[in-house]
Amino acid sequence: MQVIAVTPQGFELQAANEIHNLGAKEVKPFPRGVSFQADKACLYRLHLQARLPFRFLREIDKFECYCSEDLYSAIQSRFNWKSWLPPDKSFRVNVTGQSNYLPHGHYTALQVKNALVDFQREVWGIRSEINLLNPDICIHLHLNNDLITLSLDGTAQSLHKRGYRAAVGDAPLKENLAAGLINFTGWDGSKPLFDPMCGSGTFLIEAVNSALGISPGLKRNFLFRNWIDFEPSIWNKEVELANRLVNRSQTLPPIIGCERDNYIAQQAQDNLLKADLEKYIHINSQHFSETILPNQPGIIVCNPPYGKRLGNSDNLESLYSELGHHLKNHASGWEFWLLSGNKSLTKFLGMKCLKRIPISNGGIDCRWLKYMIY
């Protein structure tokens, strides 16, 4: 199968490496995605174990299209819908990309829907239901001007939604971005990990899940199980393999998060319970300056407010200054990584940046900054 992984911007090479390591072939990163080839075992494995992609799209056709009438006829004729989409299965249509010939995404999705239900009425006399939240089949159309890529999505919801985070803060970091940022730090569970402004605990949960070998897709329902070529025996082997990777018996170093807002700290604790990680992570409902760090140096990760979604940048200068002052006085020998969406604020840390990795966080141009604390 030819497959596209939709990835966060700035994480394409990291995602390509992950996908390759999980068995894919002909892996090629491109902006906000990775193309590759996979057999069924690999595709199932990626849905279970991959931490970085938003979605995996199985390509089923490509064709040129210059108007909505072309689209209607091509959709009906270029795939075996009679086998893949009987009227007892619900479906949804997603459209991404841009085309001068199909400028309105909602209308394009509607045209695809009409083509499919008209086809069904002609064959069976009845049609499928449209289910936007939990369809049996999710059809994805990507527009690249006159070139249309038709795909099947393996999941209804984005893969960044792991299922443990029912409660989130006001500006949560997506789980797959948190996993990718942790991966950039090289943290592997051998040294302490500290988040001085942990919010809903996403950094720490993703880090521990990775260290314990807990696959993010083990508790998900996947739409590829509704595909006519789904093979349960291969799927069951991949689930068994993913379960064997889990090692909850290992001892991890101190993993600590601070959140001064009691309500948000309780949200983080609730997320730990849902992720079944409460024995590995400790959340302090207090200001970071009140936490005593372990004697063994480790890694500090932080996603502070930067005045775009939370806080006013004019009022954040003292926060950054206080954070930098505290770490320099109480975290000597530690490595510090900070996600910055406002470079004018980081100078108030009073620290020299050693590395800057550009990433996009919810459309905000950010940098993942590395410091050494002396």
C-alpha cells in the first residue's frame, strides 16, 4: 500500500525515522507529511505504535480534475465502492489542500458525498448515513490544484488524541507534539525529568509512556477494521507484539511536574489516573520555586505561556526572569528545554541558548530551545 502520514510541521524527519523503524519502505519526508509503502502488518503496527503522526492515509487513487462535474464522475468510477461502501456502513468525507478548480472545501466534500450516495441509490436503492463523529469509513480527498489524491483514513479522530486526556488546560500542547519534543531531548528514562509548569501533564505522560514502551494506539478503535481486506489474524499479532513491549515493572527516576493552579493540577492528576501512570509521575500543586529537585541532574522541559494564547507578553517578563533565576540557583548541571513562541521573552531567562529547533505549535511559529544550566 502507498500511505501518507500527516505529521506536525518541524517533525517530518523525526516521524520518517519512526516510520522507517517500524517497518515501512520507501520512506520520504515532505512538508507536514511522510510518504511510504507498507504491508498490512506494518500499517496496523504504525497505528498502534507510532507517536508522531496525526493520521495515516491509505492512497486508493490519483486523478486529474478540472471541475466539480469531473470530480463527481471520477469519484463514482475510479474505486470499487460496491465492495467497500455498502449502504449499511456510514461514512464521512474530509477535504484538505487547495485547487483553483475546486475552491470551496465544503462544497467539494458535498460533491463527493453526493456522488457516493447517488451511486449507492443506483446499485441498492438505499444510501449510507453520514456520520461526522464516528463513521465506519472515512474518505479523504487531498487537492493539489488539478491533481486529486483519494485516500482512506485509518482512524476517525486524530491520532494525537490518546484517550487519557479528558481534562486539559486552556492552551494544551498536542500529545504527538509533546512526544516529538521529548524525543528531541534524548530523555530515555535514565535520569530525572521535571516540568516546572506542567499544565495538564502532557510532557510527562508522553515521556513515561515512551519509556515504559506503552503504545499510544492500544486502546483505540481504528476504521481500517471496517475495510473489506482487514485481516484479524495479522491485527491480533500486532496487538500482541505491542502488548509485549510494555514494561511497567521497570524503576524510573523521579518525574515531577509543578502547577500552581490547583484546578489545573487536579486535571493533570486526573489525566495520570486515566493513563494509569500515577505511580511514576508526581504532580506538585505549587509554584516551581517551592519544589526541591533531586540531587541527580536530569532534564527540564517547559511550555510556558508566551502571550499568544495565554497571558499578556508584557506581564510575562517577570515570569521568565524568575524561572531563569530559580533554575540557575537550584538546577546546576541540569539540561533545560523550553518551547518558545515569543523570542522577545526568552532573553529574560538570562541564559545562553545552545540549540534552536523550529516547530509549529497550533499554527504558532515556535522554537524548541536547549540550555545547559551551570
